[in-house]
Amino acid sequence: MSGSTAAVILFAVAIISVLHIIGMWKVLVKGGEPGAFSLLNLITCLIPVSFIPIMRMIGRPTWWVVLLYIPIVNLVVILIVSIELSRSFGKGTGFGIGLWILAPIFYIILGFGSSTYRGPVVTQSSAA
């Protein structure tokens, strides 16, 4: 890989990361959580920790964050969380799948769009 190709890829990754952080920040603020948690996405090993406020927003116990450190399991958990987060904002399952697959774009849509946070979709009795 040439130096210019690597620079272009690095620049694209940086732009996508910034968009993801901005979108996630707006979503967290809409849900009444501190947007600063989105900055944890800058530190790779702490990305699952940035999901703590999202777990609170959807009504899941925060210990679910531990599941994000387990390979394969984390993919399923993020899918479930994405769908439940989209439902917390009045969106459907399709939007949740989009949030799972193209997170930076869908976080921007959710954060800057007209949808409002409607509260947790998971009740405490079914969350455990």
C-alpha cells in the first residue's frame, strides 16, 4: 500500500469516527445522558463502556456492557441494543438494523432528526 493510499484511508476513518462521535453525542443528549460518553469511542478498548448510557436509555441492565467484550456475542448484543434504541426513539426494527450496520450514518440521523426520546422500551422485569 502506498503512502498516499494509507493517508486517504486514515482520513476517511477519521471522518467516519468524528461523525459517529457527533451523532452518538446528540443521541445521548436527547436521551438525557451525558454526551461525553461518546468520546470513549476514541479509545478502542473502552468502546463498550460508551454503551453504558445507551443501556440505561433502553432499560437494559448496565452489566450487558460486559457482553460486548465477548466475540460473536457482541454482534448479537449490539443488534438487540440497536433495535431497542431505535424503538426508544419511535423508529422501527429496520432503522435499528441500519443503526447496527451503518452506525455513524444512523446515529447522525437519530441525533439530528426530528425524533424524540420516548423512554426505555425494556421493562425491568424483562431486562434481566
